[in-house]
Amino acid sequence: MAAAKKAEPPAWVQGLFVEDLYAPQILYAVIIRSPADRGTLISLDIPTLPRDYFSFLPSEIPGENRLKLFSRSMALLSDREIGHRGQPLALLAGPDLKVVKYFAQQIGFTIEKRTPLSAGEKEEENQKILESYISEGVVEDKFKESYQVLEEHYTTFPQEELSGDILGAFAKPEESNSFLILTKSPWIFHLRDTAAEALKLPPKQIRVRIPETGSPIESRIWYPSLLGTFAALLAWKSGRPVKLLLSRQEELENSFRRSPVSIKYKTGLNTEGNIKTTSISISLDTGAFPMQSEEHLAILSKASLGTYKAEAFSLSSQAILTSNPPPDPVSGFGPAEALFARETHVSRIAELCQRDPISWRRDNLRNPEKVQDLLDNIAQQSDFYRKYAAFESIRKKRKEIQDFSRPLRGIGIALASASTPFFSKEKAYHSYSVTVRLEQEERLFIATSSLTGNRGTPRFWKRLAGEILGIPLERITIVKPDTALVPDSGPSLFSRNTTLTTELIKRCCEAVKRNRFREPLPIEITRSFRFPAASRGGVDPAIAANLGESWAAGIVEIEVDPITYIPVVKGVWLNLDCGKLLDKENALKRMEAGIYRALSWSLSRRYPFEDFINTTVITGINPITPVYINFLPSKEREEPAGIGELPFNVIPSAVITALSQATGRHYSTMPVTPSLISRSLEEL
């Protein structure tokens, strides 16, 4: 931080989105991708290119042709084995983007194709790359003692999540064989290290900055690193600035997706309808490269267990290689798929036992006192008990008279928690830091690579520092993420900015306060989060105590048109217990945006890109859909806890159970579309 003024970037990179960046002699790049789902690349037939236009092949990479994430890695550019359609094989660049795209279309491929891999009954023997099993108690004996047994199979399909900004990267050669890279990345140090290894340069010769962004950066760890490294390699070869931008179609077809997940439940119930034992089987589609398979399986497993009581349980999980593109974390990464299955399953149990789903949950929760107020408040706000009883009565009568002359109504509820997860392999690779520097005239600088994408969190950091040190907010500066100016604070994912980074800033400011009148200015303090090997789960207990756990209850009321079968959301209620709020206004906006995105995950249907500009239609959702969000006052803690994933943890299951009540048909997959509803109702 001492060299902050000297390291300031030129004016031309400030205040611009990546698509707006320009420099003299700039080149434009495209990615040459595999047209095959799986196979072996024999050759690429690249036509003769005009002057100033050039290709870049894997053999030209001066360093490592690998993109690493903790213990996993994959090729930046594949020179032989093809794992999925759209896999990068080469790069093409030149001064006119239209010409570059023209020659990209002229490239010929010789590929020895093989049958694509898929998850399901016909899996090949080597597809299963991870497998685990845990249990407690004698599950089979408890099933024999059960009064009744319920078995269900829940699936979530791959879903694209378009970025609010255009995906791309800009790279420019600097003095002394160094490079400047600008891209929207949640972990700028991962990009820096990936590019440095590919270029065979010391990390300090790669500088990464974040351009202006129009939407929060809360997903995608490795994909921006891939794009940024591609731009840097082309800048290295040409000695000129390079810009690489993905079209919306290219982003949709080739970038990150939510992983398909299959979860099977077998639950034994006693005579009162409470859980006696449960057996859970999880199958995760990792795509062609399992970049986060261990982490994803661990999060899915944790979300499936622990909330509800059981005398015995077993859980088996496996990760399956397929020919899908490798997933990158998107909103709700990890627990959302498991919580959809778990909460839909327990609502199905409550219905089977002819009990309302809130009372059933109270009787079966391990710690019902944690969520008593949450459930009471949301039930009252939504008038849940009256609506549920009325819709249930109508549903039962409809089976007898098959009355579809009026809209079908239903209401559903889900309950879930969220905590700040850590990748299981992180502790072996990284520690994360924040630096605070107090200078003359009470000027305070907070340096962190954490990127929030909203103004509320930085404002809270300023207020926190100001309260601890008694410094006016106008004298406190949050240093913009830049690998030349800030320490590595880890990936900005999973609400870490409101938990881990906030705690480190607090510790730094408290240390500055202790030394403020003992040492001369400037005073610079760095505090780090490390993963001690002896710590259970790899998390420092002193910090873990302050990371917090959030709870949410979500209720969705739905109406299904009996002619078009289009579900219309009539109301959404979301109650949260999340500790101290950093900024209530921004938290409300974030939750509202999360609700709409969770609804889209539950109800959207895909259209071919060429037929529909937005590629996705969100049925039954409009800007006037009533949304009610309520933050409960925390009784136990003052520390903030993460809330970003909570809408994805509760809204999908509430939607599906509401649809099941409305139609009298049980849905166990997402998304649910009008055609699926139509087919299910034909069975009546």
C-alpha cells in the first residue's frame, strides 16, 4: 500500500466497462472451440491469414498450459483430448473483429469423435471419479420398524445464468515484460497467478484490475481467469493490446452453468408421521472437468443432513464425469439443489401424514427454537394456515369432480439456513488477508481484493472503521481491487464479503486503535485468515465463531391457468434471521433480485437462441408480483451473516410444493414448465 500513488493506473482504464476499453493498435480476439462433444483432435486446418492477423495454438504457450483451482486443473487450450462441445482449442486475433470472425468460421477440424458421456443408467466405469458414504445407526433395522416408507427422486437440470455484464477481458503489454489485465473477476489473484504460470513470468509482472461493472460479482471463480489469460497470451505474442469479448450466444452456450444434480430420498416414518430413518443418495454431474467436485459434494451432503431429527441415517454421494461444460459456481452454488430436494421431500411427508407443513417442521427440527419466530411471523404475514387449508380442501375435492373451470391455487413453504462455506482444499493452498493503513490527517485506507458489486457493503466497512477509530467517513478510502495495491483476500463468493472480510477489517482497525498513540504514522496493519491443519473443517475457530449462520423461511403462492397451464406467482414472502444488517436498503434489493432469479430457476424454459433474444422465458413472473421481505431482529448476535444465497435455498422448493398442491400432482424436478404441468394433468 505504500506505493499506492505510484501504482495508480492511467486515466484511460478508469471508469470504463471492459467492452469500452480501447488503446492504440488494439487487436480483437475470438476463441476457436470444439464442434464435437467428445473425441480426439487430429488437426486444425487454419487458412492463410492476412498481415496482422494470427492464430495462437497450445504449443505456443511459453509456460504451463493449465488452469488450476486448488487440487484440480484443466488445459487452457486443448491440443488433443476433447471433453465437451465448445472446449477452447486455439485463439485468433487481428485488428478487425469482423475479419477475425470470418476466418474463424473458415477453420477446418479433423476430430476422431467418441460417444458423449452422460449421467444415468448407462454410465461408463471410469466416469465415477468421487464416491463417499456416511451413516449413523442401523438404517435397515429402522426401515423395518417404520410404519410407512416414502421414496422420491429429485432432479435439477443444468441452467445457464447470464451475466449482467458482457464477459470478456482486456490485456495490454507494459514495460519490463509485464502485463496489465482487466476483467470482471471475483478473485483477481487467481487470474494473476494463472496468467503468470502460462506466460512463465513472476506473478509481480502481472497486474490485474477490475473495470467498471454493472452487476454484482458473486459467481464464477475460474472462467474470468481463463479469459484473462487468453487475452494476456495474445498480448504477449503480438506486443499489442488485446480485447476478447464473448457474445451473448457464446456466453450462453460455453460458459458456466449450474450443475445437474440427482438426489434420491428413502424415508421411514413412525405412526405419528415423524422421521424415523432416512437414506439419501446424491449424484453430481461434474461436467468434463471436475474443478469443484469435492467442494460441491461436501456442501450438498451437509445441506441434506442435520436440520431434521432421525434415529438413523445414511448418505452416499458420487461425482460423475460427463460431456457437459465444466460448471463454475453460480448463485446458490452447492446447497440450493440439496435444499430443493430436502424441503420438497419434507413437505411431501407432511402431506402424506395429513399435517400442515409448518407444524410438521416444528415437530421434526433438531433445534426448533432457532426458527420459532421465523415460522410464526411468516405464517401470519402470508395467512398461510387459512390458505393452505382452503387450497388443500379444494385439491381433494377436485380429484373427485375433476373441476378445472377455475384457476388452480396452491401455497408452499420451505425453511433453510446458510453459512459461509469454504472449499475443502483451500486450507492447503491459501491464506487470505486485509490491510488497513492510517496516514497523516486521519486518512485511513482499507485494502482488500474482495469485490462486492454493490455500494452497501463498502459503506458498512467505512462505518465500521469510523466507529472503531473515530474517523469521519469522508477520510476513509476503500482501495479499488488491484493486485498491485491490495492483498489477496480470497474469492468474493458465498457472502464472504459480509462475513470473513468484515471480520478481518474489524481486527485490523482494532489493532490500529491499540497502536495509534504509541507508534508514529503511518501505521499499517495486516490481518489474515488461515486454515490451521488441526482445525476441524479447516476453519479458524476464532473467526468461525463470527461468520454466523443465517436462516430463512420462504412462502410462495401460485395460481395455474387451467387453459394455458401457465403458473402465475401471486405472492412471495421471505423472512430472514441474519444477524446485524450491513445496509438494509441494499439487503432488501439483493433479496428481491435473488427472489426473481430463484423463481426463474424454478419456472423458466429455454428457447433456441436464434428464436428468442433473451433465450429464457420466465413464466408467471412480472414486475408487479407482490414480494414481501422481512428481516427479524437478531436476539443472539451482533455480527453480520451471509444472506446472498438464501433466496435460492428456499424459494424453489416453495414454488414446487405450491404447484403440487395447486395441480394435485407431485413435481420432483426443476424447472417446472407449462408443458410438464399439462402432461401431468392429463393423467387425471
